[in-house]
Amino acid sequence: MTRLLPLVTAITFCSLTAYAEAATPTPIAPPTTSTAPAQSNSPQAKTYVETLPNGLKVIIREDHRTPVVMTQIWYKVGSSDENSGETGLSHALEHMMFKGTTKVPNDEYTRINAHFGGENNAFTTANYTGYYQLYPASRLGLALEMEADRMQNLKLREEDFTPEMQVVMEERRMRTDDNPQALAMERFRAMTYPTSPLRYPTIGHMKNIQNLKLDALKRWYQTWYTPNNAVVVIVGDVNPADAMAQVKQYFAAIPSRPVPTRPDVDEYLHSGERSMTQHMAVQVPTVVMAWNVPSLTTATKPEDAYALSLASEVLDGGLSARLEKRLVREQRILAGVSSNYDLFNRGGSLLTISAVPEQGHTLAEAKQAVLHEIERLENEPITQEEFDRVKVNQRAQLTYNQDSIAGQAQLIGFLEVSNLSYTLMDQLADNMGKLSVQTVQDTARRYLTADSMSTLYLEPLTSPAPAARASAAPSKQTAKPTSTPRRVEAKK
């Protein structure tokens, strides 16, 4: 039975035990099961892992630089687990997870978080749904207790559901329907994944959101929100034994439930060239090329995925990379260019290149120029200087993305729910560093082929002014993170 303690004066509306903990909590007895540190290549990172009898996997990484702790819980369910008539279920449930439980009613979750100086939010993608709380380290128990409460005691009520679906529909309008580029990319994504549920938009199609019923959300919650389908990640100024004891205190008694087999999300490779043209209210024309390629989870050889990541970096790894240097600055065929490759996707991935043609050049010319650079990548020597620069850039990017406790927690969770291991986070740079130029070129020749390519020609309704082209060129700063996931994140 949950032990009820006196509550702080300002918080009198629920029975969460962690509210009354002092700023310096009494030490908790270490867990009965030994929790040994996992091996890590990072001398400052100590990571502890344990799976509870109910199937909940817990990963704790120490980082004592600041007295805060990031707590995340990742559920292995997203839009790729939905069907074509119920798209948006996972994202809608994410919204409803902030609408109260039997212990924390209504919208008090956010108020409690703010009262104790915390931050919270959630994110939904095709492959997972995640929730995070950032607190002073002394409030870890509060974060864990509230997440355990939400896992089993969520109150899904019609009076909350109806107005919240209006919020979701407005989010859909703002992010997609009223954003021509986003709408075009949603349609393009559906074409790039013709047989995979990765084609479904994370937020859902508007007609599905409008017809969504509360009973469907209840079914989704009961099906997927169970400890044996979740991963808890804790990173920060914590003692691992104490933290694990608190996890057990709040989660160990939650029973597991059978979880359905997730749909196959892999996509066929070399299934034929595809293209589409969209005329929309955009400022400038854009051509987007995407190749269906393996990710680290689907590649027969992991080296193929690492080589694709390096190939993308050779093409678009900063101002000195080939596409930017040759096509934007030297030849002036493009006003801007960016590329992206999702190394960790569950199921097949895409290597995508977006290009805005310079004034006086057509989309066809822009596409041909990019394809010519890919052909040169595949067949002409890459100098050792260029290759070393690419590897240094990758290592720096991976290191920078793990500098914060949020970045560390995000990568740990992302790897785990993608059917990979968190231990990869300390091995990625070394794994890429072992590749040769020949491996990168051979991999590019095998996968960056016409019969694996989809093309989007996005045309404006009217011809744009030259200044508009420059301002609408793809951003180099957001072009292609390689160690953190892209996501649809809903602010609450």
C-alpha cells in the first residue's frame, strides 16, 4: 500500500508520497539485486542497468557536474503501430497523459512540476512515445512516482478528451495543413514508404483525428502502456543504488501485460524510381531526393549504415563539404542544400537531400547537379584529408550531442527503443573511425541508385523573387543530426 505522508502547504490536492521529501532525502537502502556498472569507453560515464521482474528496463547514468536529474520514460509505441483508419492515436494519447490520474487530478501534473522547479514535456514519433521530467536531484522520487502513477492510473474522460482533440486538430493545422512545405513533405514521405507504416504522419491525418473516439485511446493505453513495454532512463547527479531503489519502490508492483507484436516497418530496397510534383504556396522551388537505405537496425552489416552516415557527411558536412562548396559557392547552381540520414531508425531509413536552385536554374538542373556529385563520390577518390575531416566532424558532433544530461538520456532511450543497445553511444565514433574510403564508396554505389530513389518537385504557385530564394535555402544548422532523433514534440 502507498504510504501517505503530510503534504507541503501549497500542494494539498493529491497523495503522492514524494512530495514531502526533504531537500536532502534520507538515504535509501541499496537494491537487493546487484546493479553492476556497465562498461563504458567514457571515463566519466558510469552506467547501471537492471530489468525488473515485471519487464521494466532501467538505465541509470551518473553525471555529477550539476545537481539536477533528467528522468525519461520511453514506451515502444508510435504512429507506425497504428492502422490507416486510426492514425494519430499515439500522439493523441500523449496529450491525454497530462489530464490527470486518481492521485494527480486534472492539470495538476504541470503545476506540481513547476512548484518544485522542474521542467516536463513529451514527444511522439513513428517508433516511440516518450515523457521527461527535469528536476533538482533531490526530487528524483517525485518524478518516478508521477510516471509510475501515469502508467497505471490515467483517467481518460470525455470532458477532457473533446477539448483536447480540438487542441490536436489546431496543432495539425499549424504544423502541417497551413505549412505548405510540411504538407508536401508529409505526402512525399508516404510515397517513400509505400509498404511500411512509417508512411503514416505522427500527428495523424485530420479525418482520423476528427473521428477518433475515447474508447480507442483507452484501448491504446491498456495495450501499450505497461512496464514490459517501457524503458526508464535516469541521467544526472544521482547515486545509482539509491536511484534504483526508488525505481523499485514505485514501479516494481505494477503488473506486466502481454504486448502485441509490433508491425514490420522495413521497406523494400530497389523497388523502382518514384517521383511526384506539388504546386503549393511556397516562396521558392525545392527538389527533394530520398533513397530507401538500411539503418543500423536493418543493415546486414553494421558497416553499411556507418558508411552511409559518412557518405552523407562527405556530401553535406558543413561549409567545406562537397554540395555546399561546389554547387552553392563555386558553380552557383544551388541557393542552398541540406542532407539527412537517420542512422538509428527502427526499420529502413532514408538518405535525403533537399536543394533550392539558384535564380536562373531549374529543379531538373538542381537534381542533376546533385546526382553528378553523388556519382563523383562513388567513383572518384576521396582524399585522406577530406576523409579525416569528415570523421573529426562526426566525432565532434556525437560528443557535443552528449554534453548535456538531456542529450545523454535522449540517445540512451532512442537506441533502446530502436532495438539497439545504449552501449553504442560510447562506440559510435570509434566504429565510424574504422571505416575506409573504399567501404564508403562501395556502400554508396550499392544503395544510392535510381531504383531506390524518390523525388519531390515542389513548385511555387507563382515565380519567386531572387531574395526569397536565398532566405528560404535549407538551414545548415538543422540539416542532419546523426545521434539524436527527429521528432514531433507537443508542448503542453
